Amino acid sequence: MKKLFVETYGCQMNVADSEVVASIMNDAGYELTDNAADADVIFVNTCSIRDNAERRVKNRIQEFKSLKKKNPELKVGILGCMAERLKETLLKDQEFVDIVAGPDAYRDLPSMLDKVKDGRRMANVVLSLEETYDDIVPVRLDKNGVSGFISIMRGCDNYCAYCVVPFTRGHERSRNPHTIVDEARDMVAKGYKEVTLLGQNVNSYSWNENGETVNFARLLKMVAAVSPLLRVRFSTSHPKDISDELIMTIASTPNICNSIHLPVQSGSTAVLQRMKRSYTREWYLNRIETIKKHIPGCGLSTDVIAGFCGETEEEHRETVSLMKEVGYDFAFMFMYSERPDTLAARKLVDDVPNEVKNRRLQEIIALQQESSLKSNKRDLGKVFTVLTEGRSKRSATRMSGRTDTNKVVVFESKDIKTGEYVDVRITDCTAATLIGEIV
Ligand code: SAM
Ligand code: SF4
């Protein structure tokens, strides 16, 4: 078999897509290698979400250029969001790249490789209204064999003003629920204990065929029914689709994890309107209140953008006050980065100076650190069922795993194996980690 090296940047969707690519390439006679220098083909699955994500990829691929000098037979392909955004210009700018393939073109990769054998170079960036890769059994790329991803929908129709995703991943489409359940069954048979259902807007999942209608709450229940020992998570939800039905489904199904990632982006209704987020501060806080009422102790995390177009100091303070009010366990926080062709790039002015964006970002990062520490301190003395993921990176005598609420727990253990459920009492913590002992 020929050798394929895949490097993945960006979100979990990209990891899931690389697993689909590995499967398609496997069928075409390629096996994976961990060593780029060994490969016949290198694919880089890329991210466009912020300018620095693209810059990182552009720097890294220069290393593949030198590999190509040593081995002229080597083929290099750029896949994913950057491929879709930059299209043929990537071939012009990076003369050592042979293939450019957008997120809906992965079935075409083997035939593209065939065609570029003679030195031609090719791009396929056609976006599809139907492609969900639902018949492809992904080659799992995770290292622990305990937790894996299932992509349940693709694309996004929300067109948030700052976001490039609808342009790089095309229209929203949901995958046949029966193929999703089959994939979950296959994972359980292979020993997996946790599955994360993935989509850019995962809770707007909706499938209708021959009179059968499945929404996201129903799909979660179907996947949870595969095995009581399978933990079910999902990412990323849009606040507009966190329905009462969905909250009640999480509350009433023991193996659907009590953990919700609900990106708020800003605590100011005026900024949310400029962002085209389709909800207000009050509406978001009402959803959080409903979650807290029906799922006590639910893990809550979010995404926040600092310094969006026109953000005033007062609007920034509203984000700070919302974060305080919710008390998130965890947050991904970013400085606003203007992306070409988005509504914000066309219609708004990126007018918050970089040093102000950065100061606001540092402020919310510091606040989140405090909030995470507070949340972890509340867990001292409690007992959690932890799903172990492997040895702790910092200490060979400790195991590391996660609570149902998605917190990382480390504890001393000699004989517990990866993939076991263990009850652990929390004795100490940092802002990032709970430390405990087996009960
Ligand atoms: N679909 C998800 C949602 O609606 O929340 C997340 C999609 S995106 C891959 C992940 C996060 O990147 C977003 O939630 C947002 O906070 C951030 N992001 C997206 N575009 C950005 C931009 N232009 N500048 C800074 N951060 C951005
Ligand atoms: Fe981007 Fe908004 Fe779609 Fe999320 S919902 S992927 S932020 S456009």
C-alpha cells in the first residue's frame, strides 16, 4: 500500500472530516503514516476561521515544499476551509501544491491523485447540497479508542456577520439518522465509551423522509439508546435552537452528558444584532436559566469574540457582566479577525484598535480563569463518575479522565485502564483540572 500523511487544523469537524478522508483513501490503497517524510501523499486539512489560523497553515506547508524537493514523486493536497476559500489562487501562490479540495470534494480525491500523476495540478471546490458522506465508515484517528466523533450535519445557513463558515462549508444539510445510529453501534462494538455528535450548528439538525421526521432531541435519544454505557455529547449548539424539548431530553436521559457548549459571542444585544446572531442577551440568559433549573450542575461553556466592529467599552462591559452572571466552567475566547467576503467585511468597519481588542480579550480571559477556579472549587468533596482517557501527561502514576460535566480529573492509580468508568472523590483543584482519589 502507498503511504498517506494527514495533518489536521481547526475544529472537531475537521478531525471528523480527516477520518472520512482516511477512509476514502484507504479504499483507494493508501495506509496512514505518522511520518510526513515517509509519505507518498500529504494532505493538510485546513481552517479559515481567523487570519492567524490561515497564517499558521501557510507557514507549516513550506516544510512540505522542502520534502517535495527531496522526493519529486510526493503529492501535496490542501483540503478543507482554506481550499474552499482560496480556490485556484492556492495553486497559483503555492507552486508545490498539487491538489486543492474543498470539504464536499473528498470522494474525488483518489481520482484527482490519478490525474495529477503526470504533473498536472487540480482544484475541486464544488460545494454540494446533499453530500453528508453518510455511507463512509470513518477511520478513527483518535489515539485512545475511548471517545470519538460522529458528524451528523454539514454546512451552516446562519451567516453570522463575522463568520466564514457558510462560505467554506456551504449550505446546511442533515445526515440520515439511521446511518448515525449504525455508526454509534459500530463504535460501541469497537470498544468506544463516548461519542460526540458534531455539526457547525448541531442542534438545528432536522431530517425528514417518507413521513419520518427526526429533530436533534430525538436523534440524541436514538444514539443514547445504543448503549447505556455510551456517553453522548454534542458540539456546537446555536443558542437559537436550544429548545425546552432538548433541555428536557438531556435532563431525562442519564447517558446524555450534562454539559452544554453554548457560544454567546457577546453579552450586548446591540453587538449581537450587528453580528446577526438572532437572539438577545435576555433570551440567551433565559436559556441558561432554563438549563440550570432542569439540569442542576450542568457543565456550561461558551465562545466569546472581543472587539467586534463598533464594540464600545460599555458593550464590552456587558459581555463581562454576562460571563459573571452565567459563571461558565470554560470558554474559548478570541479577538475579532475580519474575514474576506463576510457581511462584516462588506458592511461594517473593523474599527476597534488591536491594542483595545487585546486588552478586552485579556480581561475576559482573566475573568474566565477566576470563574473556572470557582466552579472547580465547588466540586471539592463531591464524587464523580470519571471515564478514563489515559495516563496523565504530567505524571505516569496518575490517570486522566472526564466527568459527565466535561471537566478533566486526574487521580493516582496503578491498575485502572483507559476506557473504564471510576468513581472519584475530588480533593483538590486548579482552574483547569480537578484532582481526586478513587472511592
Ligand atoms: N458554529 C458555532 C457557533 O455558531 O457558535 C461555532 C463556529 S466557529 C468554528 C467557532 C468560534 O470561532 C465561533 O463561535 C466564534 O467565537 C469564533 N469565530 C468565528 N469567526 C470569527 C472571527 N471572524 N473572528 C474571531 N473569532 C471568530
Ligand atoms: Fe459561523 Fe454563525 Fe454558522 Fe456558527 S452559526 S458556523 S458562527 S455562521
